[in-house]
Amino acid sequence: MADFAVPSPTLAGVGVGPGDPGLITVKAVDALRAADVILVPSTEARTDEAGRAEQIVLAAVPSAADKVRRIPFSMAQRRGVDDRRRESWQASADAAVEAFTGGARLVAFATVGDPSVYSTFSYLASVVLAVMPDLRVSVIPGITAMQALAAASRTPLVEGTESLTLVPATAGLAAVEAALDHSDTVVAYKGGRELAALQSLVEQRGRTGILGVEVGLPAQQLTPLAEVAEATAPYFSTVLIAPQRGETGGRL
């Protein structure tokens, strides 16, 4: 493992992948080992249990256990910004600032997937930088849920000249419909509550999709969207809608 260089106090957003500890990158492991403090989100549903990001961190770097600090993160508000969400961002920022004030050189925020894809890290960094404008910020990318689902289902995300759109189902069914209008492959995140509507839309378009739940974990479920019987799925479900493909290389 290479050393993770920290030329000055640094706040690092560390992508730890979708769930399988084997999918965490070498650079992410180096950063977690080098960190003085590792912040991990803790939601209302988890209470005293380790969340997914914390589970991945501890599986990949067991020696980091005494550096982990849980910070509250509200999942009650799906869209928009309410007081609970602002309080979550502030609590995260306060924990980071407190660590730096106490002498920490590297504070890592472990986020499921990638820090640049629907992650709270960008909000955390903004709040911390408002207090510590000279702080160095580093982003370590991670493997996303759509990549893990494509790999697990052996469904190429894109081939040749195909285009790809990633859309949160929480933005509304119209957003998914618009994505299907202009993209070959569409991936819908956070579609658990919109599952029945997604099924209907995909069927109307003559497309097929696959639902991934707990991808990469022992409880992994991969189900053709048309065969899903439940009306809802867990919040962190992913739906991959790929185009119809004919001959090999036909989209080149």
C-alpha cells in the first residue's frame, strides 16, 4: 500500500463502494488507514447499529475501529432541505472542525458509492470550508451502485455510440420518462417507493429493466423488473434499463 500524502490539514471524501468490501479501492484503504478521524453517517433507522459505510470501513480496515465517529444523518426528508437535513450537515461539519481543532491532519468522510454521485460529502465540505476556508479538500472516487449492478447482472451499461443517463427516481416519474426519451441506457436510483410506476413506464415503452437490491452483499437480489411482485423496494434500490441490442458490435 502506498502512503496517503497529506501536505496540509485535509478533509477527504472517501468513496467506499456500493457494499462489498472487496470493491473498495486501494487509495480509499490508504486514506482510511492514514486518517486521524473517520466520519460515517448514522441514520434514524440504524440507531445504535453500524450503517453501510461504517460496515464497509470496518471490513476493509479493521484497525480503523477506534477512529470512527458516527454523525447523525436524517433520511426523513427525501427531497428539499428541511431543518433536520441542515442539522445533519451542521453536525457533520462540527465534528470535522472539532477534529481539526484537536490536531487532526486528515479527517475522512466515508460515503457509500462515490463522493461525487448523490453524496452528502459536497454539502459537508461546503459547510466546513465556510469555517476553515484554507482547508485542503480531497475526493477519492468509489465504485457506484450502477456499475456493481451492471457487473452482477452482466448487462453492459453502454456500448459503442450509446448514451447513459443516471436519474434519481425521487425527482419524479417525469424525470425518468424524459431520460428514456433521449438516452439508450437509463439507471434510476432510489426507486423503491416508485417501483410500481417504474414497472408500468418501462413496460409502456417496450423496454426491459432489472432491479438490484443489496447488490454485492450476501442478501443480493437481481430481478427482472417485469417479474417484481412487490409494490415497493428498499430506498437504496437500483433499476437498470438497458436498450435492446442485436448483433455483436451493432452499436458501434
